[in-house]
Amino acid sequence: MTSEQFRRYGRQVVDWVADYHDRVESLPVAAQVEPGQVGAALPEHPPERGEPFEAVLADLDRILLPGITHWQHPSFFGFFPANASGPAILADLLCSGLGVQGMLWATSPACTELETQVMDWLAELLGLPDRFRSAGRGGGVIQDTASTAMLVALLAALHRASAGEAGRTGVGCGRYAVYASVEAHSAVLKAVRMAGLGDGALRSVEADPATLAMRPDRLEAAVAADRAAGTTPAMVVATVGTTSTTAIDPVPRIGAVCREHGAWLHVDAAYAGAAAVCPELRWTHAGVGEHADSYSMNPHKWLLTNFDCDGFWVADRSALLGALSVLPEFLRNAASESGAVIDYRDWQIQLGRRFRALKLWAVLRWYGADGLREHIRGHLALAQELARWVADDPRFEVVAPHPLSLVCLRLRGTPGGSGEAADALNAELLRRVNASGGAYLTHTRVRGRHTLRFAIGGTHTERRHVAAAWQLIRATADELLPGRPAVGPRVG
Ligand code: PLP
């Protein structure tokens, strides 16, 4: 592709993306295809001769778009949001254009130094203490996802717990244990498996039935039992904002247990971490600054930075570097050996790395702290308003605390009906809402019962989208419960 062709098609692509964002609201939120439909529309064999780029764009519209679930649709309320934004998209293009590999400082110094600065900035914006900043013994690095951050934290924890032996001699079955709430993300179990500890090393700690947050007394008991049996408590994961309900584990008390027993504390704030840009929401992070050995949050969820971008910080980088530094001859260079530079390959699993700091830099500069706070506060207010609407309709219940922008709700079911029947009713409600194309929600189980998750946080989501989705849910409930029409006020 010549630079002239690149310019021509580049303009078309930028226009395509801008038009897409303008019109995404008019498309059904969820993909409207059957399994195999997209694959069947694609040619069986790769093209023998090159094709014009117009053909790629035409097939994007014709074949792929119907198979896309529109995460940037303002009525996408499933999972947690995956914010895309103009500055992040443009910076991603610059990243691709530069095409650098930032594995070592020497392979592109600006790539490393911008990342260090941007991670220090973000630590400041989130109110993280100085010990997580690069000037001291700690520091931040961009990982691809919170799941990778979890594994990296565990490898550092095992390194520390084994006085540096785990990497060389292996972890052995039953020697180390990892603790997390039953409500913690499945990424904990995955990390335990990937680290070679085996599923049996994970202790799922009971959660408080009201708050759905980890019970520190149960954690303490599990850790003490392990120590008495000769098993080393390697890492405790505290979640700030669980995936099912955004429950907030009591980090100060969990941290005290970790300190007493020498366990590494990793705080997973994948979604809720973004809230800490607002000083009035920092209570969600109580104890993190004092107790966490590592902390991660995803700007790619709720902080306007396109996937993938996870911020991961450690209070003391020595265990991380000890666990992950392996130095082959072909990577040796004078700058690394001088000790004056950071080589982020030693802070992550992969060797190669993209220039992800560019998009975070662009986002922080474009929106500024004020813009980011406005983004979070707007969604928070919408969620609190939605929770009031739900509470006003006696057919529904809000099933968990909603400190941030996720509201968990369900239909109460019919009087005298079984829990299973109510679950089936809620599953059907969700199916119909999503099939309508007007909104998209996902589900979880709260205290064993099927629950709808209404996660507000899209880049373009406004009050009217939340109100319309709530009306859609109520109208669908009218269909499912013909004898029990809505009684709460209409909204929107
Ligand atoms: N931890 C929590 C609390 C999450 O909610 C999620 C995803 O929703 C993850 C971890 C995994 O995130 P990622 O996709 O970045 O690995």
C-alpha cells in the first residue's frame, strides 16, 4: 500500500468509524446472527491475489456488522462497559502507525518513559499513595487485562513467599494457598491454575450475605488453618467492585490479616478503580494505600480508554522483577546494564509490547481530570436514579447494594411460586429484552438466584437511554405477568 493509497483509505476508515459512532444507536444492540452464520458468509480459501481495500470495507458492512454486538451502543448495559473514545481510537492508530516494540527501554525509549509518566499520573488521579509511584521502590505498568495482572501479581507473591525459589524449583502441590472471596472474579482461579498451584490451592472465602463482601473473620480462620497445616498463605485477593454486584471487600481488615501472616495482598479493582478519580468515591478504596502489595484497575472498562489497557501497580517492584526477569544474550544492552532505565519486559509475561501508553496519555490529556470525573459522576447518578425507579415498581426488587453504576435487579416472581419458577421468569425477561435489540443486559446469580445486571457506563450513554431500557424491561414484565401491570411512575 503506497502512502497515497494509505491516505485515501485512511480517510475512508476514519469516516467509517465516525459514522459508525453516529449511527450505532440506530442498530440493534446485540448481534442478530445464528452460530456459524458469519463464518459461512466468508470465503473458504484465502484470496490468491490482492484485493482493493474497498472490498474489505464492503464486507465489513455486509458480513461482519450484522454479527457485531455493539459495545459502544449507548443502550449496552451488559457485563461491564468497554469504553471507546475518540482520543483513544486516534492514539491507537498512532500506535499502529509507529509500530514500535517497547519491550526494552533501548528498543524505544519514549515508549517506556511515557508509560512511566502516565502511570504515575494515573496513580495521582486515583489517589494512590507515593509508594506506588516509580520514584520509589514501586511503580506502575500497563498490562493487557486484569486477568494478566492477577497472574503477574501471583507470580510476584510466590516469588516473595518462597524467597525467590518458586520460579527455579517450582511451586509443588499443597505448599502455597491463595485466598479470595466466593464473589471474586474467575481470573483468580485461572491465575492459580496458570501458576501451576492446582485448583485445590484456592480458598474461596465466604461472603457476607447482606453486603456480598468477603468476611475477614473467615479469611483469618482459613489462613490460620493453613499455617497450622504447614501451607504458606501466598496471596489474598481483595476485590473492590465485584463482577456480579460491585461489592467492596473490607480491605483494611483483610490487609491486617495479610500483614500478620505475611501474605501478599492484591487488590482487584478492574471496574471500580475508575471511580477513584472522584475524591468523594475514594472511600471505596479504603485501606488500599496502606495495605496493598499490588493493585489493578482497567481504564479499558470505565475510563474512556479503548481495550486493552489495564493499570497495574506494585508497592515494591523487586519481587515482580525477581519473578519475571529472564535475560537471554540477545537482549543484553548497555542501557539495561547501567541500571538507569526501566525494561517493562521484566514487569509482564510477554516479551513484546505495544505502545499502549499513547492512548492513555491521549485520554488523560483530552478529558483532563475534570472530564474523567464528570464521566464517572454522570453514570453514578443515573444508576442511583434507576435503582429508585426499580424500587418504585413492586414487581421488582433491587437485590444488592449499588454503590457505583451497576444495579442488580430481578422480578420477584409470582406469590407462592418457587424460586426456580422466578429464575425462569427472569431468564425469559432477559431473553426478550435482549432479543428486542433495544437494550442489552447480562445476568448473574445473587444468593443463588438469577439476577439481571444493568451496568451503566457507556461512553455515549445518557439518561434517556437508561429510561428507555427501564421502560422496555417494564413493558416486557407486563407481557410476562399479564395480571400484574406496572404500578410505579413512568420515567424518561
Ligand atoms: N476482575 C474483575 C473484578 C472484573 O470485573 C473483571 C471483568 O469484568 C476482571 C477481573 C477481568 O477483566 P479482564 O477482562 O481485564 O481480564
